[in-house]
Amino acid sequence: MKKLLILVLMIFAFFSTAVLAQSLFPNIPKATGNEHPQGNEFMRINHMDMLRHERDMTMREGIRDVDNSLAQCISCHVVKGTDSKPVTIESEEHFCRVCHDFAAVKLDCFSCHNSVPEEGLKTSFKHPDANGSLNAVMAYLEETAK
Amino acid sequence: MISIVYALLFYVASILLVVGLGMKIWRYATTPAPLKIPTMPAPLTKAGVGFRLFREVAFFESLFKSNKWIWLFGYIFHVALLVVLLRHLRYFQSDVWWWVKLIQPFGIYAGFAMVFALSALLARRFLVERIRYISSPSDYLMLLLLIGIGASGLAMKFVSHTDIIAVKIYMLGLMRFQIGDLPTHPALLIHLALVALLMIIFPISKLLHGVGIFFSPTRNQVDDSRTKRHIAPWAKKLEEGEDR
């Protein structure tokens, strides 16, 4: 029993000398623009609920007039690459990916949405014609229905 | 303050779990099995015994043969618990393994399956009169403890989130003997306290069936009593002494 105690203490002593590498932790990029009115802690915990695709609201009822938009997140939380262009979700430097990779949480926003800000656009759809214009969407649908 | 209390709690719980489990395994391994009592039909070779134990651990064969309802809920619970545990690996590694990432979405379903199966096992303790008669407080306690862990975990996913990045940083720190800041989210604190309690009581509870199965003479013995004499060391000594 005594030997066991000594062994445990030795293991403790060995590990406590090891320095905690800072690279273990996600290096969260700074954002531009105003601070979140609800505070950063609130956003860290609740951003997923605010962003959740309210399928019935947006797709079936056509309500797009919501307070929170992914396009707005993207425009402040943009990360510039070495070529000083915004990096896409393909890059590990992307704001969303830094934490999502760390926590192993899959992101599926960007299979439809744009992961970089675009000038003058209110929504973040990848398909250029789909941005806000119902006519463009209808035209696209008719075109693909043929 | 809470961060330090929880850090100490987890260090103590980890030591008690590892040392306690080690001592129990040592005790099981050195306990003599004087009689040849495999449940027949038993395998004729050592490899056969390995296969039998594998079936026992992977499919709960004996339980399936004895009671289908307990097997169904017990098996759902154990498999779900395994998936949930694997899902939680992400909190303990800075570079998460690819298959742990792959398992993430299934872990959520497994969380529900786990609580469902545990509730069914708890209902059995109340509703089946025979079982109610033989149930001891520990039978209820283990089920309630596991249900509490599952429910508080699901609550963090579906009711009130906590900052899992902060939790992971805290856990990675603990593993390197550095105490960071644990978020003081009620569901998180309940979840972690119950997990620590589970770790502490594991080596002194019925949960030991997880290691005990490997030391069960009725399961781990070869059916070779006609080809090889089974004799315990102490019995052999007695026999050698007969010539005196």
C-alpha cells in the first residue's frame, strides 16, 4: 500500500512538471465591428440556436425577415488569409472552424451558405441568382425543371 | 473555487477508480477456484473459452438465454453507453481522432437510447413484483445515478447549453495537472459530480460485473476434466503431504 502511494505521487510529480502547451487551445480570431449586445459568453453558448435553420419559417412560410443572419456573422468574423482575401470554410483558419474543429462539432451551414462575406448581399446563398429575388429563384427552378 | 473543488474531486475519483479497480482485479485473479464448474456445454479448448467470453461480453449470451426483456434493455443501455463514452473522448484529446468525429451524431441518439433503456430497467424494478421484492437500495441507486448522468448530459444539448470549448480547455488542463476555469453551469456541475460519484463507487458496487465476468469459473473454464486433473495449489500441497 505504501509503495503504491509513492508510485502515485511520483506519477503526479512527473506530470506536474510538464508545461501546458498553448497550442492545445483554439486561437480564436478577433472580429471587426461592434460587440454583441448580449455579450460574447451568450454568443458562445447560444449561437447555434440563433442560427438554427428554422426550416418551416424560412422555406415553407417564406419568413426571411429575422434579426439574426449568417451573412452578418460572416461579415464581422471574417479572417483574412496570407493573400489578404477572406478565407473560406475550407481553411482551418476560418473563424467557425477554429472552435468547431477543436470540439469536433460538424458544421453543415456552408454546404448551402457562403462562408465568406460578399459586398452588397443580404443573404448568404452560394447560388448567385438565389440572393433575395423570388423571380430569380422561380426562373432557376423552371430552368432546372425542364 | 468550484474549479478547484471539481479538479480535486476528479483527481480523487480517478485514483479511487484505478487503484480500487486494480485491487479488485488482483483479488479476483488470486481467489482460488478449487472446483471444475464450467456451465455445460462448455468449450473444449482455451481458444473456445476466449470465444465464449467474447460472446458473453459482446452479446450478453447468458442473459439472452435467461431473460429476453432484461437482455433487450440491458443490451440497448450498454451499447448506447459505449457510443456515448466514445463521443465524450473529444473532450480529452486536443486532436480528435477521425472516427471519434464520425461517431458524434450517433452519440446523441445513443444518449436517448441509454436513458430510455435505463428507465425501462428502473420500471422493471418497480412493476415486476418478484423483482421489487428482491431489489436492494443499490439496485435503484445505480439506475438513478446513470439516468441522472444521461439526463443532465442531454439537458446541456437540448435545453440549456454550456460553453463546451471552456469545458474542454478545463479537461485538457486537468490532464496536465493545471487547473483552469470550469463554467458554472448547473447541468454541467450536476453531470460532472454524478460522473465523479460513479467513478468513486464503481470499484465497490455491483457495477464490477464488468470485470467480474472474466473471472467467473462457470464461464472461463475449459471442459477438460476428463483429460486433465483440476487441482488447486493448496489442495496439491495437502496431497503431497499424505506421504508423511
